Amino acid sequence: MIKQLRASAGIWFSLHGTNFIVDPGPGTIVRVNKTRPKLPLDNLDAIYLSHRHLDHSGDVNVMIEVMTDGGFKKRGTLLCPEDALKDDPVVFQYTRKFLDKIEILIPGVRYKINNVEIETGIGQNHGCETYGFKIYSEKIPVISYIPDTEYFPHLVDYYKNTDILIISVVFYEKREGILHMCLSEALNIISAIKPGKAVLTHFGMSMLKNKIWEKEEEMKEKTGVDVIAAYDGMTVDV
């Protein structure tokens, strides 16, 4: 986020005409406006905030304004942890009034956005309320997202039966005492879950210095899964 060697603009989902963005960090609105082909900003239906940290929430208020035409059209849903709204909130009071609905994330609960269901995952180990999800919709694979977290075994238990796994991998090697995942831990999760495809994202400097994008074939051989290292603007057809 600080150096912007890679963008901190989150992930945009377009599924059966439903559009939502996940973790809109700093620079999201700039990146979205530069995307080609253009993303349908006028049809943004929801924002999913996995947790309150700035690299995931920096442009959440901007994107609420985008979704509601600057507050002139009351519409859209924000899904977020409770602590994103309470003490030292990252979602401003004035932008909340622009929304049709705010859903407080509760593990195991499914939230419906048009014809897409988003099920909140188990709580992550990350120093604040942090939740991934599973996406369910007719005729598409089950898509799961594991945001920032320390590794723990229950991740495998919850995210099994996933077809496409998106996983945040900050470190190339383990750093004790820091609540982020490293590459070997992520690959162990992928090997255990065996999704049809896995997308690694949210790289720290050590992942970039080790040119993780050059190791895709090696990771595929190790896990038996098609593993992709994300890049800015990448599109994945589901």
C-alpha cells in the first residue's frame, strides 16, 4: 500500500449481472476508472469489507459515494465487521445514510445481493474483526476469499468444497509474531483443499522480490492445483 508498487484497489466481482467490490483500499476509484474494458460503476450493488485496516478500507467511503451517485441515489449494501462502524470508525457516519442497507458480518450467515449469496467465513486471526467469505450463485463455481490472517488449521475445515480460492499471501517466508500468512502456509492450505483454481494476491515486498509470478509452474507441481499469482488488472473468468 505505502509504495504502490502494486495497487491496493481490492477485487471487483461481476456475477450474473450483480456487481460488488471487496476491500477497496487506497486508490480504488482511480484504478476502477482506468480499467479497460470499463467496470460498470453505475451498477455497483455492494461493498464487502473484510476488515478495518487501511489497506483494505481506505476508499470505502469514496466507493459508497460512487455507488450512490454522491448520496443522491439511496441504494446499495455495505457488508462489514461491527468494529468498522464503532470506535474510531472507518465508515463515516454521513456516508452510511446514503446506503439502502448495512449488514454486520456474522460467521456462517448468508447475505443475499440480488442473485448472489455471500456467506461470512470464520473469524480470522488478524488483530481486528476479519472475515472472508464463500460466494454461491446458480451455475457458477463456489468462490472463496481468505483475507489477512495468521495460519490456523480451521481455515482448511471451513474453506473446503471450494472451486476457486483467492488467498492473501503477504510473506514469502514465515515471520513469527506477525498475523499474516506466508507462501508455504498458503500452499499447504491449497494442497489440503484442492480447489480447481487458486489465486494468490495481496503480496508484500518479499513476495515481489522473489518474483512469485515466475513460480506458478513450481507451485502447481507442489500442490496439484492451478495456482495463479495475481497482477494488477487481472481478470479471472469463472
